[in-house]
Amino acid sequence: MPTSRPDPSPEDRRRRATAGEGRAKKQAEKTSDLEIEFAAVKPAEADEVETDAYELTEGDFVEEGDLEAELIEDSDIDDVEDVEAKPSKPEPPQLPPRQLVLIGAGHTHLQILKWWQWHSFYRTELTIVTAFDQAAYSGMLPSTLAGLYQPDDMLIDMPKLCQQCGVRLIVDRANRLDPENRVIEFAHQPALSFDVASINIGSVPAAEPLWQSHRILISVKPLSTFLQRFDVRFRELVEQWKMAPGPEMLQIVVVGAGAAGVELALCLEQHKHELELPADVRIVDGNPVVLQDYSPKTIRRIEKLLKLRGIDLSLGSPVVDCDDEGVGTLVLESGERIRADLVIWAAGASPPMALRGFDLPKTDRGFLATRPTLQTTADVPIFVTGDAADIESHPIPKAGVYAVRQAPVLWRNLQNCLEDRPLVRFKPQSDFLRILSCGDGTAVLEFKGFTSHSSWAWALKKWIDLGWVRKFQVR
């Protein structure tokens, strides 16, 4: 049977306490002499960890203010305010942001804006300069004239787009570019400095001095104002016809037998029917055939369609002058004179006058000379894309599809130039899909030798057009 242990006497308690204090003192002295290498300490296995179970009581918690007071009292700090006011280590100075400037709101630059919204460059500010607060998609212009699109369908609101993408917008005309000092001068704004710049201002129809100086001639460029200019002149023409005696037909002439001219002629012919306006439509061009760069099969199909729609052709002799005193007349190089009440000028592609103020190397045609990397041939950080560029050793047609394909190369090279990395080359495609709107819900399609005139070709064009432009429209 277990027996109870007798209580220790006071003498035993003092002896045990003295012995315990001695052992603790020796253990502390022994521990202080040890050098512990924390990296060599092997943690106990999970099943070897022993813990003491305990339960917190209300007395174990302290208020935050009381804890701070106790810490201050126990420390050797005499003046807390002096400690808080002690200056911290100075931060390294921040470098100013680099300035990237896009001149023009062409197809290439619009795509750069959208990519910037999601992947802006490190320590870089982006600015775009454009003469108009709206950009227009050229591929939809003829179909808009035919009533297949609403005018707003082809327009892009630049202030809204730039705000969405986090880009600074300057609405002004760039009059001069100084590559040596990296400065852009404007018509109405203060000059702007840049680190890297890109130019994407497109081209204008040929014979700019001619169509600039005659009221009956309406250039398709600039695209963003074409519909307004056309509407004003067309309304005047209709009023004049209503007031004039006799059933004489109005004469509408499209100068240019390329893709733009053919589309415009077909869509204008459709437009006159919708307005019940008695007018003849004619195409005039110095080339001997329409669509000179297309396949013979497509050319034959278009010529047949133009004849069926009653659109006359005057080919082989370019327009050299215009007489708009009284009855409007176009004067051809051959001496022939063609009556014209309204002329849409869409002939060829020439460099815009703005390029004359850009102190950069130019080709014999007046366009900016660039390397395959899209950089100007001058040793300056300036790039050129779209119709404004002539790529050395690899000339390409002036077509918007190339500007769209140049966007990924420009995006990469802008960043490489800012980071002082090697540039990549643009390799233009050898062929591409071409679709011409006929204005009546059909289109002519050409791709790799295949040609079709059908409603499904128009449906494909409409899907491509609307899909592209809506990427940049902010509702």
C-alpha cells in the first residue's frame, strides 16, 4: 500500500534551493562559453517536438499603449522624439522618364496605342501628335459613301482612345522635325523634345498643287474630313442641278484607276441611284488599264462590271489641268477636255508637304528613306512606317495592309532602341488578300490567283473592316 511522502522540513527546503541556484549558475556560465552555429543546428523531427500545453488568461493580454510604455521604460533611450527625428538613408535620385513621340495617327501607330494600354515601356512617356482629333479607316470610305456604313463607323475618337490607353495627345500639325536636337516644332503648340520618334502620316494623292487650288476637285485625303467636304460640295451640286433648266446629266469624275478609285466609282454610282440623281460616273487615269497591280483575271472581271454599271473609262492620259470657270472641265495631257461637275481625286500616292519640314534623308520620289528595320537611314532614333516610308533595297506598294503588318516590328524596335538593343528587320509579305467593295452588297475578292465577285466576299470584307476599326473605338 503506497505511503505518503513526509513534508520536507524548512532546513531541507533551504538546502534544495541553494543547490538548485548553484546548478543554474554553473549551467548559465557553461552556456555563455558556447559558440552556436545556427546554420548547423538540425531541427527536431516532427514527432520529436515537445510542447508545454498552456491556456491564456485575461491577465496575459496588455493594451498596445501599455506595451509601448513598458518597452520605452526598459530601454536605454532617453529622448524618444530625437530618435524619431533621426534622418533616414537618402534614396537614390530618380531618372526622368524617356520621351517617345508618335507623329501621325496612321494604321501602325493606332496599333501601338492599343499595345501601350497593356504593356507600356519602363520609365517612358508616350505622346502622339495628329492634325485631327479623329482618325479614319480608309478601307471603309467608299462603302460609307454607298450607305453601307454610317459615317461614325469608320471614325476613331482620338481623345477617348488616348485617355483609355494612358497616352498624351497633341492635336496640331508638325511643321518641322529637327533630328539633330531631337525637337518637333508645331503650328500652334510649343516645341516638343523627344528621345525616340516614329512617323506614320501616310501619303496624299498625286498632283497636290492641282487639287489644292480648284474648288470642284475633292481629294480623298485627309480621310478624316473627306465626308464633310464631299457632302458640302455634293449638296451644292444637287441644288444647282435642281435650279438649272433641262434634263442634262451631271458629270462625276473619279481621277485614279487604282483600288481606291475603282471602289469610289462603283460606290458613287450606287449612291446616285439611291438619291435618284441623274449623273454619269467616269474614271480618268494615266495608266492604260484599271487595277494595274492586279491579276489579268481580276482586271477583266472589273472592266466587265464597270461597263455593266455604266461607268465610263478614260485611260492612258493623266489630268494636267482644271478649268473651273463656268462649266468645270478637266484637261488631259493628250489635249482632251472632259466635262466635270464634281471630281474625286484618288490618283497615285505622293509624299505630303509636311515631309518637307522633316530634316531626314529622302528618296527620289520625296518619301522618307528607311532601312529594313524601319529606322531612317540617318543615324538618329527615328522610325518611319506606312506610305510615308520608302524602304531601301525593298520597295513595296503604298497599301495600308503593309502598315498594319509593320506594327509588331515597330513596337519591338521602339523598345530595343530605348534599351540600346539590336533592331529587327521587317519582312513584307509577297501577297495579301484584296477585296473591293462594289457598293451594292457585293465585292470582288482576289487572293493568290483566285478571283470572286460575290456577296460572301462583301460579308468577309465587312467582318474584317468592322473588326479592325472597333478595336480602337471607345464608346
